[in-house]
Amino acid sequence: MASTLDDEIEQLRERATTLRKQLQVQTSTLLSAPSTRSLLNDNLTRDAAAKKKLLKLCDAHDSHKQQSLYRAGASVTAFRVRDPDPNAVDGGRVLGLRFDVMMGAQFLRPYYVLLNRDTERLRPGGRSQTAAEAPLRVHRHTVPPSVPLGGLATRYLGATQYAPSGPKSPDLYGFARATRRALVRYHNRLAVIGDLRKSVQQKATKAAAEAASSGMEIDAITFLADVSGADAEAKQIRFDWADGRTGRLVLDDDGDIQKMVVIGATGAHDRAAVRDLLGDEKTAMGLVQRMSGT
């Protein structure tokens, strides 16, 4: 009974959080609508202080909407900064890239990559290169370790490689596009793990409640108990069954299922569990929909 009550309280808290978010969205939609500002400007309210406060809120929500539209449409922003270190390379000139990623109808904390030109590098043969010839390199960044930023810099910016005729021409556009793609894929995989865990936990709670009401021993229950990430890149997902079986699902960069293995308590492969779990699904999103019943 205590466990059931705790589950109901947790569900109510989640519901309240969802309703608060919906209220914020609807409030923002109303305050940023042109019709709302038109009604306020038509002097339909006699309270000047209230009107001024509402117009101020409308301005704030208009500004937020414009910023959100920009971040959604121009998800990569370039800017210039200067390194205050007097001994910094290239006179302290730094090019910054800001990456905006949206998940769950809201923006995550932006990621930043700062680039500079390594003017101290020499071309083959010993001739000094000009600042324009110097390759771009990553100076600082806030990108998670799961994103291979060093490899992307080598591929697109020519940070460590030279063409036969001289330094590679940096492809800044390709680097920004590939970096953002890697960030979005990483967060998509994290979202898949979170959705799978939520679906599994809901079913596990229901199965445990049914088992308790029927008097079944908990050790005899064979439902899927938990889902978690198994590596930093979120490409491997661990599944745990209540009877001790464990499984490992491997995804590629695009979220397609590469393979899955389930090991029983005796160490033998349980191929039937793999077929029951995956069915004909080939993608992680398809598996989420299958397990959630949508």
C-alpha cells in the first residue's frame, strides 16, 4: 500500500509539472499574439497600471518569441571574441561558434566552440605560413566528450593535416554542420533512453502491483525492470529483467538498431527475449513506440 501511494504521489507531481509547463506555453502564446496587444491598445482596460504591466509582459514575450525563432532557424551562431592573454596566438583573435539544440519543446544549455589560428605552425620545408594560411584549431569548447570534436576538427578544419600543395583549406561550414549533427544525435539517443526507461518503469510498477494483489512471489516475476545507458555516447542501452536476465542494445549514430543480445541467469543467450522485445523494429524510436503502446 505504501509503495502504491508513493507511486500515485509521484504521478501527481509529474502531472502538476506538465500542467505548469502547459500554462506557461499558453500564457506566452496569448501575450505574444497581435490580437492581445491590439485589445490593450484600444483602451479596453481602465486600469493604467495594469495596462502598462500587461504591455511590458507582451514586449517580453515578443522578445522571447523572436529569440526562440532565431535559435530554431539559425541553430549555429558565429561571433568574435579576443583572448585577453598577451601571449595568445594570432594576436588573441578567436572565432566562437554557439550551438543551440532543442529537446522536449525547450532549448538546452547552448554549447560553445572557440577556434583560433595556429600561426606558429610551419609548412613542410620550413617556410613560415601567413595568418591566412594557418589552419583553424579548437581553442576551448563546452561540447560533451561523447562528441568526437577532435576528429571533426581534423577532418574539416585541417588542424593537423596538410594537402600536398600546402595546408588544407578549412571548411568551417562543414565543421559547424557536422558538430551540430553530432550534438543532436547524442541528445536524441539520450531522449530515447529516457523514454524507454519511463515506459519500462510504468509497466514494471503495474506488473508488481498485479503480482502483489495476486500473491505471486516477486522472484517469479519476469517483467522488464529497468533501462539505462551503458556508455558515454549513449549508443548502448542496458536492459534488466526482474528474473536476473540482462540485455545490451547497440545503436548507430542515426538511432538505428544494429544488434541486441540478452543473457540469461545461466549465461546462455535468450533469443526469444530479443524477438519479444524488438519484434520487427529497426529503429530506436520504433522501439519506444512499441513499448509505450502508441
